[in-house]
Amino acid sequence: MSTSRRTLVIVGAGPRGTGLIERIAANAPELYDSSGLDIHLVDPHPPGAGRIWRAAQSPLLWMNSHAEDVTMFTDETVVMEGPVRPGPTLHEWAEIDGSTFADRQLQGSYLRWVHEQAVAALPPGVTVHHHPQRALRVSGPREGRQQVWLEGRPRPLLADLVVLALGHLDAELDADQRELAAYAREHDLVHLPPDFTADSDLSALAPGEPVLVRGFGLAFVDLMVLLTEGRGGRYDGDTYVPSGQEPVLYVGSRRGVPYHSKIGYEWSGERPPLPRFFGPAEVDAVLARPDGFDFRRDVWPLIEKELGFAHYHRLFGVHPERTSMAWPDFEEKYAACEPAEREILVASAVPDPADRLDLAALDHPLAGVTYASQEEFQDGLRAYVEGDLSRRHDPSNSPDLAVFLGLLSVYGQLIRLGDVGPWWHGFFSYLASGPPGPRLRQLLALSRAGIVRFVGADMAVAAEDGVFRASSATVPGVTVEARALVEARLPEPTVGRTVDPLLRDLHADGAVESPEGLLRVDRTDGRLLDRSGQPHPRRFALGPYTDVRTPGAFTRPRTGGPAFRQNDATARALLAFLRDLACRASV
């Protein structure tokens, strides 16, 4: 029998690469008992933590999830073929209060520990090697060993299989950003393009100077922290005490409001039985459409109905006094209703409009709203944020948490549809992946102190007369001028504009993009697809730059863990391929 060792290269040693190793360890006893396996991890950043969760970043930066809602381990809710291997959540491992919003350095320590546990759980004969370098290129025939070329290394790593687990990518500027950057160079202005905020050089943002900020999500929150507490400011209760080193941030976005606060109470009682109206059968029907599917026409109505079901199941079950119909009657009619009829049903069964789910209003909270002055808008948006904080921390509004569970269920189903466009991911993040409540309280304090100023919805930025100018229809006729503009968001994860040399080379070599620019992969196991739709037998990819991206590489316990399900399927495909390869070699 041949004693040749097989080789797997995983490019990316962050939480996704770590999760894949954990699943390899879990499935190897069943699927791979050959003579040995070398796993090469390629990443310039530390294994486990990777770039995003590395120790070398400000301790002021937090996670946006409670510590009890963060796990890297599977449970019985994950639908997969491999075995469940339970383990501690972040709060159990760190022995901290479950409601803590841990800093990213602590999460990085947890991820490093998970990585060490996953490596230790690998069978004898499986060895992991870390290469703290960037991967530049993958070459090799479809039916033969692959060559993975590393920065600063004259000879490639030889691999039977290659998995890309690259995480978030840097990107070239798009046309609009290139124009703004060129204008900034020409007029000695500051333009900071989309980036992971911890990596941005913020030193050019001068104290006391106005800075336009386009983006009101988590990247903005990080920016806000680094330019205030990060420059010596502090909070005295609900009051911000400035250091004098802060710029003045004028922030706006498409919606003009920050992402919704994380929910600040625990679930109790029965969970909504999900999926109900958007499950495997409905996804099968969408995929079976001979002319393909349109997200808005064919998918979104099912999602609306699913989220509404989660909301009303909780409202009727826990707060029946706020309804005027028995749940069995409502559920039967709700199931049979078309959208227009559903609105009439809900209006008749739920007397208070505040108890009804209006997804359009949630997505466009400032639609049609105008203010007479900037000061009036500052007061109005502070009241909006205070209302959001109050609602998201009041268990009498627990249908909101049911909708959150519905969003997680929907995301798990959408993976099978591939690329559904950028709107859904943004909407999900806005509702389900917003900042911790304490961060929004800090935002209010900064607003009262005049350090943060709100611009409005559909913020427009013009480069003219040697400056940047921002305006919004929310406050008609008002324009803000500044010599600095920050694009507060992550780069779009598109293959065509990535600066990652490996992905650019793969794209040139035949790997294909989805309509939205994501890397197309097989939905069952993550194999790269070529232009004819055929999966590459030896190349795989997992992560946010693929068209089967998930909400994150780790997740909340007992919510199905779509990324865990993907990791398991890919790990089993890898092990089965390597097993069969070893069997052929021994003949």
C-alpha cells in the first residue's frame, strides 16, 4: 500500500478556516483513515483570529453581539451529515456575563483557543502547518495536483485540494470613488475609501474640522469610537466630555438613520415554528422556475410572509390582549391570504398599528419626512434613536426578537438560491446586525455634545469649488461643506474589483462571477464553478465573497448555523475526495 501523504491547502486562517478544520476533525473518523494528511494554513495573520479579530487592534472596538450569542460550535439545530461536537460559547469560555459586548481582542483569544482545540482534535497523522504569508496564485490542471504560490517563497506548495477561506477583501475603488479620490488629490482634500476601520489611517482627520461620513452602519460606529474615546474623550454618564482632539462628524446614508440596536432582552417561551412559508419546498419551487427567478417578484413575497408569521405568532401567543382574534383563526386566514388581503386581515386582528409589522416602513424610516432646519432634524433623529433603544430593550416588544429569528431562518434558506443581490444583505444587517445599545447611547451623547451631526437620508456628496459638499432631502436647502470625506463601510466583496492577487488570477483563469460580482460556487459543497457551470474538482471557496455567503463565520447558539452547515458539507467533500484518492493510489 502507498504511504504517500495527502495535502490540503486552506488559504485564510480566520474563523472560517478554523471552522473548516473543526469539521474536518469531526468527520475524519468516519471518512478518512488513510496514512496521513498535511493541512497547510496560509494567512499573514494569526490562526483563529485572522485579520478581523487579531490582537493588534484597539481594545475600544467591540463585537456587536452579546457574549452568550457567539459560538464556534455545532449543536443539534445544525442540519448536517457530520456529527455534532458541542463546545462553549464566548461567555462560557471567558467566564464573563452573557450580556457583555466583548471587545474584539477577547473574541480573537476565543477564536485562537477554538483553533487550538480543532487542531488537537484531528486524528493522529494529520498535521497542520501555518504559513504567515499571502497566497498569490493557484495553478495546476483540473485533474492533477495544484500549486499554491506564496509571497516570498520561490517554490509553490503542492496540494491535492485547495480551499479559499479569505474572509473580507480589500477592493479597488469604483468609478465614483476614483473620481472623489482624484478630486481630493487635486485640491489637497482627504478622502478615505471603504475599508475595515481598524486598518484606516485616521490621522489626517484634524481636530475640530468637519468630516463628511457616508455610511451609518457598524463601520461608522467603529469610526465614531476611534475618533472620540480613541482620541482621549470620555463619557460621564450620558454626557460626553471631549478631549479637544475630535473632528466633527457629519453622518448620513441611504436610510439616514443608524442600524437598529441589538435586542437587549432574552427569549422566553415557545419559538415560532420556522421555516413556515419560506422553507426547502419553497426554495425548490423557486429554483425550478424555467425562466430563472427574480428576487423581488418571486422570493421577497415569501420572505415577507415568513417574517410576518414569526412576528404574529409571538404577538398572539404572548400578548393576546393586544389582538382581537383567536390565533388558530388568524393563522388559517394568514396562510391563505395574498399580500393585499393580508394587510386587511392584520388591520382587523391587530388594533394598534405599533403592533403590526411594516417592513417597508422599517427599511425607509425617513421616507417623505422633512425638517425645517438642521437643529430640528438633530432633535428628531435623537428622538428616533431613543425610541429604537427603548423598543429594542423592552420585552413587551418581543415580536421584534421573533422577527430576528425569522431573519436567521430566511438567511439559511437563501443560501441555496445563491446571489440574490446586495439589497437583502444590507436589509438583514440593518435589522439584525446593528450596534450594541450602549453604542447608540454614546451616539446620542456625542450628538448632544455637537461632535456628531446628522445629515439625512439619501445623502448626496458633490465635489465642487475645492471642497466636498453633502446634502439631503430630509433637510431641504441645507448643505454641509468639508475638506474630508470618509466612506464608512466595508469594500464590496466583488471578484472583479478585489485587490487580492489570488482571486484576480483565478478570475482570469476561468472562475466566474455572479451578476453582483460574487465568486460562483457549487451550493452543495463550495467547489468553484467555471464558465460552463462545471465545478472544479480540486478548488473550493467559502465566505462573503462567494454567492452562497452566510451572515457570518460564527453564529448564535441554537439557530441552525448556516456557516457551520456549509463547513460540514465542504469538509466531508474534501475528506471523501482525499480518501478516494488514497484508495486509487494504493491499487
